[in-house]
Amino acid sequence: MTGADRQRAVDPRIDRAVTLIRRLPLRWSDIDGSSTEESVLARGWFSGATECARILATKARLEILEGGGFGASWPILRGEVWTVAPALPVAVSGETAIGVDGEYRGDATGVWREAGGAERLFLNPDISQPTPGRPFDLLWFGDFERFAVRDGTLEIEDLFGVLRVPANPQLLDHLLVRSRRLDGEALAGLPMIDRDRPQTIEVRRPADLSHADRWRDASNFLASRANIESATPRGAAVEARMVGGGTAIFECDEDEDGWRLTLRKGKDVFSEIRVGHRAGSLSLCATLDDEIDAMAPGMRGRLIFDLRADLVSLG
């Protein structure tokens, strides 16, 4: 029996409440307009965490407690052994719960979320402690990922990595209005951009899985990539001989946290690659070449898979 099966067996009302969280996008708002469940369903999205929590509490007879999440005060709902909250796509107990966008577990310190390759505190029930996370403008779930719009950037995150692309009106209209039949009013007033911004992919891995300081060698990293035959340091640069011919020159900048490679000559999938050691994780973040469309079918998963392989090669 899966975690979801166990939850349905314990209390179908909680399962129905969680289904609403996964189904309806959540806009950021500090105001609860007292909309009924019927009007929210007709509208097609939650207008703020407070509204969402109120409707969930009524639907599943849950107690609303004050907690912290997304860099702000955040309602946390409790019922027997289960924890439910706005933007939490599973009901959490002491066991690991598999969500569409990652894995979740609860303990005395709060709810933890593993996504992008590392685990971090997601919700904190102690309001006297620092609040985890960052605010968003709009958040919703897909079949296997979480979407979040923040300050003109769309983040698409799953268990293995996160893609960040410009949150332009055309893209959000395609993802929400055309694909999900959501009323365009859900996007009204969102900070979006028409100009280009870099597309980046980030994957993380617990730092204790990397041996010694091998990850500090940028030329060794390049040499281990599948499309590069060899990499040779040339002063402050690294010369990479590409599989199939051709040469790429990367400028290398180092600091105490890691290094950054910037493509100065030649062609590569990535125009910049950054490796950093912070908060107990090893992070690999790459900026895509302008000709790459990360939103093309299958492209996001392929890029994340390749970068995860590259990250593992560092350790």
C-alpha cells in the first residue's frame, strides 16, 4: 500500500482536502475575502494561504495553527497524526510521503521537503524560529512537478532539479489558461516580463556524499562531461576539446565557495556553469545557451538528468 493509499484509508476527508491543494493554483494574498468553497471552485484558484486554510479546515475538520513557511507567516493544519497546509501537496505524518514534486516528512521541528536533490525545512510550527523558504506570486502543481512564479521568474521543480525561465505572459497563458482551462483573471497583476532572461537549471546533492575537495577542480569537471573529450587548464581559463571536433574556451573564476566557468569561445549547451558549497549541499547551476528551449517537450528532464550525472562525477 502506498503512502497515498494509507492516507485515504485513514480519512477520506483529508485526502479530498489535499486533492484541492494539488488541483487549484494558489495566489499570494494577505487578505481572506471570505469566499465560500463553491465560489473558490468556480473561480478556479485560492486567493491566499489564509483562504485556502479556512476552506481546508472546514472540509476536513482540521485545526488551524500559526506557523512559518515561504518566508512569511503560514497556516498549518493538524488533525490527529496528519499535517496539511496550503502548498503542501500531501498529508504528512511521521513517515516519508511522496508528493508530485518531491518527498515530504514531518518531525518535531516541522515539515521537511526533499526536492532538487537536497532536503530543506519546508514549514516551521514554531513562530519564534526563522521562517524557511521565500514568498511567491503564484504556485501550482503539475503531474510530476511544482510551478512557482517569483518576481518575473517561473521555477519548475521536481525531486531531481529546478528549471528557472522567464515568466512571460505567453508562457503562463499556455501553461494555465490554455492547458488547464483556467480563467485568465488568475494571472491579472502578476509581475511578468516580456524581455529575455537567462534560463538556468540547478541540481543539488548532500555535500557529505562528495569525497574530499575533488569538486573544486573545474577542469576535472569539464573533462568528465559526456560531450567533452578533454579539458586542459590554461592559466585562468580551461580549454575543452569537444567530442566530434571543435574547441571551447571557458574562463574560470574561483572563490571560497566554489567556482564559475564562463564560455568565452566556441559552442556548448551551457554558457555558464557554477558550482558552490553552501548549507550542507553541493549545488551545480548552469545557464543555458540562448538557442536551447528548455520548455521543449522532454528537454527539462533530459537537461536535469545530464546535470545530475555531472554533479555525481564531482564526488
